[in-house]
Amino acid sequence: MATDPQGFFRFAADHYLLLVDLFYRAEGVNDAELLALVERHRDARSPAAPYVAEQCRGLGILEPAPDATATYELTRPVRTLLGHLLLEHRLTSAAVIQAYLDDLEALGRELDQAVAGGRGGPAVRVLAEVGDLLERVRQDSRANREGIIGEVLRIKSNLDRRTVRERFEEVNRLWSRYLEPLRDLIDVRQAMDHTLDGLDRLLRQGLAAFTLDGAVSRELGRARLRLLRLRREAAEDFREALREIEPLYQALRRENELVRGASRALERIRREGLRCLDWTGLLALPVWRREGLFGDPAAEAFLRDVRGYEPRRPHALPEGSGDGPPAFLDPEELLGALRADLPVPDLLAWLAARYPEASLGELLRAYGRLHAGPPGPAAFGPAERAYRIAGVRVSAHPLEVEAP
């Protein structure tokens, strides 16, 4: 007999906490546990516990488990509904995606025959199945996205204290088993995309063929909109799931490689000893130091010989030569003196004659400052000239500075 929807939802509203508790008991409950759960969640106005337990079986909420007749579990439709409400999504594998692909191809062939024959009735029936299948794919895509995000958060929290290797294996399983099907929905190189493209072409051909048939044309347009929504939301689901899982996948992969390498190194040390790793050569360790112990008899004998050593008075430092600090040419004073002597046919010769006590380095620094900002028009001479400054021979083109 069909289940009364009104009675089902009234019971679900009155005993919601009981249904949630049954949902999270994946192993099922026996008769005694079921009665205990009903007693825990019932109030004074609720019927007796045996009556509530019988209602769970009569309304199609519980069914006998396959391995024991005295053990009950939630029926698949009720579990799916509660999983959707509690965001406890069931992940869809690649095999299920392939089954969807096969069904879409078969329905596409039927639709093609109906459109080619101009038969509106069969086309509408096929479109109803196509729409249902597209919605199933869309819901499974969203469930995969929410399920992957939930699993990533659970793995990050690591409340059950699992090792890096165990967490990486679980993330790798999510990546290869559930994330790849989402990629197949949006990847233009995959078979699913070719199937969806073929279905879209059939729907557009049907719209052109049944332009004058409003009922069939309306169903064709609705199916095409469902297809467009599936592609848009599948791409968004994949991006969101990838954004959550990829950083964790990369981090755990690096940690897993490190732990695996350390385990192999420890196993090799156990079998061959510490010298097998050649750490001194690999790490380029320059010394091996042991504090407070003498492993060198010669060094120990030397220290015993110097026990009575008395240091002599250190040598006195020689007194300074008395020379003053190097000459410093004040930039403002230098610029004023140059302005007073303009025009100057050779700037370097003028500096050497003006400041004979300055060093070559200071004269060259002054030359550079004046060359960068001369007080008048400046130009280099065509011929190179040799200078003798502070005992050093210098060659340069004479720089002529004219009066402004």
C-alpha cells in the first residue's frame, strides 16, 4: 500500500530527533535499541514506545536489515531525504556518472527518432525522462561538492587523530574517485561533454521541428534550460570543490612524502647502520664536535704543557703620524670659487691648481659634482690631455665651463 504523505510528515515533525538519531546509526538498531531511542525522545503527550516503533515500520521509515531480521535500518528514500536536509551528502562515483552518460545517449537516440518522425507524444515522454536524469546529475554534482567540502573540513580538524598517511590516502581517494567525475562534466575533451553537446543539438532541432506545436516546444525549451543550468552549476561545483581540496591535497602529499622518506631512512639505518646514509657528505658537515671531552691525546698533552704559562705584556701600539684628516672640499665653497673664475678652459686643471693639498680621490669627486651641475654651459674638448695629480698620471678630455 502507498504511504500516506500527510501521516508521514506529521510523524516526522513529531519525532524529528528520533529520525536524526536513527540516521546517524549506520549499523542499524535492534528491537531493544529502537524502543530505548523512542523512550529517550518521546514526551508525555507521545504515544507508547511500541506504537511509535510500529509506526516507523508501517510508514516505510525502517525496514529489516539484510543481515538480520531483528535489526532495522532507515529505508533508502528516507535516508536520502534526511541526508539532503542535514547536508550529509552521499558522494557519487565515476561509475554512476558513466551510467548517467549511457542513459543520456540512449534517450538521445529515442528523442532523435521521435523528432525525425514528427511524433510529439513520444518526444514529450522522452523529454520527461531526460529532464529527470539531468536533475539527478545536477543534484549529484551539488552533493559531491558539499560532500567533498565536508570531508575536507573533517580531515583538517583531524578529531580522530589519524596519521598523515591515512589522511592523504583519504584525500587522494576523494580526488580520484569523486572530483574527477565533476571534471568530466565540464571538460570539453571528455565523453560527457560530447553527450551533452549532442543532446543540446537534438533539443535545438526539436525546437525547429515542433515550432507550431506549443506543448512539445515548451517541453523542449524546458529541457534545454535544464541542460544549460546543469552545465553552469557543474562548473561552479567543480571550482568550489577544487578550491577546498587542492591546498589540503598538496600539503598532505608533501608531508606524506617526508614521512615516507623518513620511514625508509629509519628502516635502512636499522638494517645497515647509521653510516649507510653518509650524512657528513650529504649535509656537508665541517666538524664533529663533542663538548667537554678530549678524543685527541696530542691536544690533551699540549694543554697540560701550557698549564703554567704566564702571558707577557702586549706590545704598545705605535703613535699616530700626526697627519690631519683628508682634505674636504665644501660643495658650496667650490661652486662659488668656480663662478668667480669663469670662464674656465679646463675644469680638472683648475681644480688641481686651486686645491693642491687635496687628494686625487677628493679632486675627482669634486670634478664629478661640478660636471653633474656646472654653473654655466660646459663642453668637452676634442683632444685628450694628460694630467699629473698627486703623483698619479690621469688622462681626460678637458672640460670647458663658460660664463652663463
